[in-house]
Amino acid sequence: MAAATSSATSLPISRKTLNPSRTPAAAASVSFPAAQPPCLLAASAGRRRAVAAKVSSPPAIGTAMPSLDFETSVFKKEKVSLAGHEEYIVRGGRNLFPLLPEAFKGIKQIGVIGWGSQGPAQAQNLRDSLAEAKSDIVVKIGLRKGSKSFQEARAAGFTEESGTLGDIWETVSSSDLLLLLISDAAQADNYEKIFSHMKPNSILGLSHGFLLGHLQSLGLDFPKNISVIAVCPKGMGPSVRRLYVQGKEINGAGINASFAVHQDVDGRATDVALGWSVALGSPFTFATTLEQEYRSDIFGERGILLGAVHGMVEALFRRYTEHGMDEDSAYKNTVESITGIISKTISKKGMLEVYNSLTEEGKKQFLEAYSAAYYPCMDILYECYEDVSSGSEIRSVVLAGRRFYEKEGLPAFPMGNIDQTRMWKVGERVRATRPQGDLGPLYPFTAGVYVALMMAQIEVLRKKGHSYSEIINESLIESVDSLNPFMHARGVAFMVDNCSTTARLGSRKWAPRFDYVLTQQAFVTVDKKAPINQDLISNFFSDPVHGAIEVCAQLRPTVDISVPADADFVRPELRQSA
């Protein structure tokens, strides 16, 4: 998941065609080859067995993957080797803040449009970093007149009197770098008006590639007189702000980010994008393309980042209680196990260490669960990725956003609650008595299912041609380091609903699919005592991704995100008193 943007915003305008005769975009600073052939998956058990024979060996180290090289005249580019594939990154750090004026050369005002999840975090981080760099660049918030967010922005130190808070359209028109952080659905409904208000040769900054996907589905592209870049933090807005604040005391704290240059009209785009990422506090920034970003991000948040893990713990809790486990233990052995000891172990030492930490009997249970869950999870993940890449899931988000309001004589249908089942009430009781620092039990069956889901998501992204840095961030780092701590603190809704509208919608849509497929297929396979797929297990142990994860672990934030129950850096509606 890249950035969590603002909650849905409705800015009604008339719809018309933009650039119907689509022409190639201006040369970007990064390039991406065609995706690799799709992985062979299947829905039925019979077809899945055939697939297993074709996925019987792990990918070879050094096989073709995308090359995403870039040039920067301001920051130091560094080459890293991930499973034999060369990739390029820029390390962040507060010691680089003095370089920001050079990176942002020619920029007098950075406009931030939207005040949902990412807006507050990015605006405050940018403001603080530029102040530390002694830059006179203005960071200005643009909001709709009368919006309740005006008061929240003022409370964060942005005011009309200082010229750092104002009307959305005036801010769009006067900004040299415009960060568009309203919801994806609002972007889809208002892009024409936004483009028409932007200055020629200004830079459009996105924290998600959703808008590109929407434009592509209409046969359109961005206007040719602006640059288009993206910086996509690998975590929700509250995490971006929280770790930045922690980083004021410990250099290297922050949330990793990807960056993309989709269109560069004057040669500044790469350095501006990298400066933006450094100013947000990213420990390291890796290259992607806008298209690959939105595919991996929208897919990832429906997968292990949010939707799949929600469906998984619901299915596991129900299974454990049906088999006689008491409710408190069932919750601890599902949610607490994943968000605690499993996440901590994967973050620090990787997936193999989860297995190696088990007893001999525990290892047997892990392998049974892994073997049974891997292909059912991949089945749904493969379908989800293709729905995203085809534009179907993007269209679903746009339409869902429009159903938030009454229309055509039908009532409004905003998003409902997702934490009302029995297990989440049990979770409240468990957390109320949980000792400080308790990471929960390492439950073997839960670990097997969770790691199977993680590996299945890694494989889908790999077969679809994504780079290892993107795969590992979207399937592992963002999950265990950024998102799971929120579920550990206050349950699934606290994790999901601190994210973007697109992520929240996707999680609600796909979580039941994973619940269903695990219950109807994976758990049935275990109960039938079907033999373990030894080829699948062999692939897991020998997969080159483990070596790539080891390298990425050295680039992780220097501190873990701290999410107290009374966290004040989350969405206002999700705050609670201590």
C-alpha cells in the first residue's frame, strides 16, 4: 500500500473528454519493461494440482527482472543486489535536509490538497524539514471553503494569516509543486478541473498511481505541459508522521517510500521527487513506475496488508473456537500471534526464522497449514491482481465513492463497521489485560497460514514483473512494520480505517473472499489429512526472496513504530482518550 489519501471528497463538475487522441507521454526518468508472462493458477483443486507441478522449482537467482535506474544531481544513488538483481536506492536521513533547497530549485510553494490520512502527515513533515533546512519554500494546505478540516489544519499550525492555508483552487493555481492527496474517487471525479487550474511547467505530485489507472481506462493521459511524479510512502499517513517525529531523536526512523517519474517537462522531476521523499523522512527510497505502483499497491492492500489478513484471522478464530479452544486463547493465537511475535520475527529476521523458532511438532503443524493454504490464497490473489490491472477494481472504487451519497432515488451507503463480530469484542478484553510488551504466542498453524499468504503474494507480484524492492515492501515490510502494529494496538478497524478510502473499500470487499477460501478449501484439506506438497515446501525453503529480504532488513527504519491505544496521530474520528 502506498499512501493513504484523504477521505472521499465531492467537488461536482461536468464531465467531458480530455485529450481523446492519446499521445505518448514525455520521456520519464525511469522505465519499465513489459510484464513477465502471468503465473499459471487455477480455481479448482484438480487444476491447482496441475499448477503445482509447473511451479515446482523456485525462481533462479539473476533471472530477468525490471531495471529501474535513474540519475540524480543532488542525492547519492546507491546500488543494492536483491537476489542477484541490481536495483538503485537513495538513503534518507535528517543529515540530507540541507540539500532540499537544491532539490526543490525553482519551487516557491508546495501545495498540499486534502486533509485525510496522508495530507496532515506529509504537510507537517515537509514543513518541518524545510524549516530545518532554513528554506523559505511555503507549504500551503488547500481545502474546500467551509470544510471541517480547516480547523484541524489550523490546529496543526497552518493558517490563512501566514499564507499556509487557503482555498483549494487558489492553492492549485499558485503552487509550483502540487501534492494531490484527496481520495482516489475524488481525483477521478475532479481531475479535469485540477489540471485546468495548474500552472504550466508546474509539477503534479501523487502518492498513489490510481489516477493514472483511471485515465488509462478512459484512453487519456496527463496534460503535456506539467511534470508528473509520485512519492509513495509504504504505510498509512499516521505512520509517516509518527516515525518522522520519532526520527527527530533517532536518525533513520521513518517509512520507506517508492518514487516514480511519469512525465518530466524540464529535467527537474527526479530530484524534486527524491527531495520530497527525503523531506518526508523516508529511510530509503526505491524506484518504480506509476503503473507498477498502483497495481502493486491496490493489489497489496486487498491482499496481506489489509483484506486478506482480516479474512484470515476471522476464519482462524472461528476454526479454533469450533474445535474447542476458549475465545481468549483463540484471539491470542490468531490476531495477537500475527501482529506480535510473527510480525516482529519476520521484520527482524525473515520468514524462515518463524519456522526455525518452532518445536518439531510445531514445524509439522506449520508445514501442514502452509501446504494447504498456499494455493487457495494464490487463487484469490491472482484474481485480485488481474482485476486491478484490467481497471475493474479501479472502476469499482470510483463507483463505490459515488454511492456514499444519495442519488437516483436510492439511499446513501457509506462504509459500515468491520469489527462487530464476536472475535473483536473478545479482542477488547484481551488487550485490556495484556501485559505491556507482550507479543503473544507463536502459534504454528496460524504462522503457516500467514506465511503461505505472504509467499503467495510475493510469487504473484514476481510473476507479474515487479522489482524485488517493490515486492518486499508491498508484501512484507509494510505489513509487519507499518500496518500490523495498528491492529495489535486496537483491532482490525483501527488498522484498516486509518488507511485511504481505496484501501478501506478494498479490504471490506476482499476480506470475505479469503475467509471463504480458507474455510472451504484450505482447512478442509488439513482435516482430510491430505499429504503435504513437498515440492511446495522445498520451494519455500530455497526461494531467493529470503536473501533479498535479508538485504532489505538492513534498510528498515531504525526504530519500530509505537502505537499506543490513545494515539493522537491517527484520524481524528479514531482517537480516544487514554
